[in-house]
Amino acid sequence: MLEVQALGSRYGRIPALADVSLEVRAGELVALVGANGAGKTTLLRAISGVQPASAGRIRFDGEDLAAKSPRRRVQLGIVQVPEGRQVFAPMSVEDNLKLGAFARGSTSHLDAVLDLFPVLRDKRREAAGNLSGGQQQMLAIGRALMARPRLLLLDEPGMGLAPRLVAEIFVRIAALRRVGTTILLVDQNARAALAVADRGYVMETGRIVLAGNARDLLQDRDVQRAYLGAA
């Protein structure tokens, strides 16, 4: 479904991505792990079209995305849940969700999203800024699902949350995977990300340095030493 080939990107003169190649197949959950500053968010932003590429190619279902605007990429089915949630705090939960469907032009998926996150149904009239961190993350994911994504890009969904809430969020991510949602997941919590993934990639300083089956990466000594806290 997604094919990234030899991708490069820069912030001014500073290289952020160099020769990055990866693929995501339909129905997969692929984890992209690495330390803060490795380039994971930049890669997602490049796939979404909000960060320009300086080299390489991104293809979605065989179609080159180079000339496609971020809005057009959403219409094609590529939808990102941004790092830090970025909900519209003064607006109601329901209105935040409906905004997610703007590019699609239909809010018919609202009840299905509220069924997935019952707490949002209970709080649908409340201001999004009054929600807890975990509830705001559910809202951010729900808002993305309103766009009916074919490829869901999740950027640090566990950031800033207590361990119990991180576990709950990852349970919901695993549930999305089971119903066939294709997901590219970025998270510094390598253990949690790889535990729900089919395959994984490890990034360091803007490059892919390791790739493989998620279970194999969890057992890899270098990955354990660098990211899983193992001696």
C-alpha cells in the first residue's frame, strides 16, 4: 500500500532524513521506533505532505504522491494523528470529531467512532480541553478515523500518558489492527509498539538501521540494549 524509496528531507540546510526506504502492506501494523530526534515524525510528515522531500519517492497504491497536496492525500486515505494530540480545546468533542471528516464531506461514520471510544460518547458535548490526556488521545485517533483512513499514521500516541493509559491506548490500536486498519505507528516506547506490530523498522539519525519481523526485533540484542532497557 505504501512504498517509500530513498527518501530525503531537510530543515533548511540540516538533513533530517537520508535514503529512507520502507513499505507498509495492506492490513499491516508496522512500527517505526527510535530515539527522540531520529527522524520518525519527519518521515510521517513527509508521507502526509506537510514536510517537503528533497530526494526519493513516496508511492501510495502505486501512485506517486510528489505532486499531491496534504488535502489530496487525506482524500486518498492517508490520515495522520499528530504528536501531542493537537485537539481544538475550546470546541466540543463532537465538533472535533466532525472536523476530522471535513475533507471527506460526510460525518456518517460518527456513531462507529463513538462506539469504538464510549467515553467520547459520554463526553461528546464537553469542551475537548476538559478531557484527560488519555481521553484527548482517543479523541485525536477518533478524529482521524472520521476521515475513513486507508492508512493511519500514528505519531507517539503514548506520549505524556501514565503507563495505565498507554496500555489502554495500545489495546485500542491493536483492536483497529484486528478489524483491518493499516497502520504505521511511531513511538519511543519500542516495547509497546513492537508488541502490537507485525513488522518494525528502527531509525537512527535520519536513517533506517534495522528492519524485520516485530517479534524478532523484540529479541534482537542491539534493540534490547538501545531501546528496551536490557543489559
